[in-house]
Amino acid sequence: MSSRQGKIVRKDKMAYERKLMVYYEEEYFQRYKTTMKYALDLDDQQQKSRASTFSNFRKDSELCVLAIGTSNGIKDAGIINVLLSSNNCVQYVVVDPSKCAINEFKHTSMAKQSEGHWEGVKFTFHQKTIEEYLDDSRKTKEQSKFDIIHAQHCAYFFPDPGQVFLGLYELLNKGGLLLNALCFGAWERAAEEMAKYYPYPTMNCNGSATLRQILHRQMPDTNIQYFSRKFAIKVDECFKEESSDGNMILDFILQILDTRKNTPDRQFSEIMSFFKDQCCYTVDGELLFDGDEEDIVIIRE
């Protein structure tokens, strides 16, 4: 047994049951929302560039969009608004395995439409993994085709990312685009470091650098473009033991449920040293987690 600031901690296997966030849907969703409260978008130009990319899609008929791993739809709101500025009718198909996320997105969409917004959007929700959705799609005689497919920060959970993106590419109409947003740099380093302590049986820990290699190997003749963007999360709270928000942010970034409580003292100290020294930087006295992202855009010609 040991003591951390007067608290008795048992050093046995049961006390340190290793819990991956991916197995705890409600807790994952709660920690995601908390983390986003501390997120800073440092690259408005990239956001404008993304909006410009989507605004180029204009159709006289219905514009079809497949949104994967949307969580509660917060990041989809900007996309939907941009699409409606150029299109009167949008079919928006949502695929996410989280019941919590699907329910909250449904609530948001109904609230928006009751207020007179998003009236031109027809939502369809599928609570399933993208692999399940693709399998179901292949079984139908007429597959749905999409003008836009976007997957934001969910490829980490694809057991075989290359096969998933090949399947998604086949669902694109000619001239359509597939946008995938992934972390690179610090977030990728953090995932690799945590895998030493907590192996991820259902996560591939691939950031954009790894996915680039996979796509070039499996889709060598495809038009692929890359757009990096600055992103950061305020993490001073993560170093305050009693901070509820800080512990939730730490759990989400490291993808371990109750990281501080479930990790032995020595390992936790090593993890926090790595986290601060290798994944964070300071601006005006505030500690920021370097969560830079990259948009990988695949165009079907």
C-alpha cells in the first residue's frame, strides 16, 4: 500500500483494473463534452478553408452526406449551415455506435428544426459502427451514394482503416469527397505512450502520419489532399488532483477511465511527466495540450 497526499492506495491487481474509455459509452461521452469546453481553435483560416470546400457542392437535386462518428453533432453544425447556404435539400445520414451521442444529435436536430433552422435537412440516424453500416450496405441491391462523406476523429477505432476507407470511397458519387480529420503530433505520441501501459485491443492508435501511409499503399492512384490546422486544449486543470474537469480531460486525452485513480503512483508520475514535457506547451503562463489536426481529403474523380 502507498499514500498519495494522505490517501491510502492499494497496490494490487483489483485496485488497478485497467479500464479503456472505449468500453464506457456514457463516461466517454461525458468526458468528451467536458474536454471540448477547454478546447481552443487556433486556426480560423483552416476552418474557413473547410467551409469553402463544402460550399462548392451545389446540386439541383438532393445533396447526400454521410457523417461518421459525429458524437453529439457539435462539429456538424457548421458543416450543415454551410451546405444549406448553397443547397435547399440535404440528406444527412449519421452513423455512430454511441446511443448517447445519437440521442443528443437527434435532440439538437429537432430543436433546430422547431426553431425554423435546418428545415431543408432530412436526417437519418444509424446507431452502429461504420463496419456494420458498410456490411449492411453491401447486402442491399442498390447502395446509397454520397456527395460528401466525413469522418472526424473516429478512424482510431477502425480495426482495419484501409479497408474502411476503400469501402467509403466506393460509396462516393463521381466528384464527391471523403474528408477524414485526425490528430497528429502530440495526440499521436500520447496514444503510443499510453499503449505501453494499457494496450488498446480495439484501437489502432493511428494518427494522420500512419493513415497517410495506409492510404497511399491501398489507394495509390487516388486524388488525396492534406490540410493541417492548429488546435489546442487548456490542461492546467489536469495537474490539480481534486479537479473534476481536469481528471475528465486527462481521461479523454489518454483514453483511460479514471486514469489518476486506476494507475499506480510510479506509472502515473511517469505518464504525467511525459504528458507535460512531450505533449504540452505554455502560452502566457497557460499550459496547452498540442492537439493539432490534419484533414485528409480524398476526391473521387
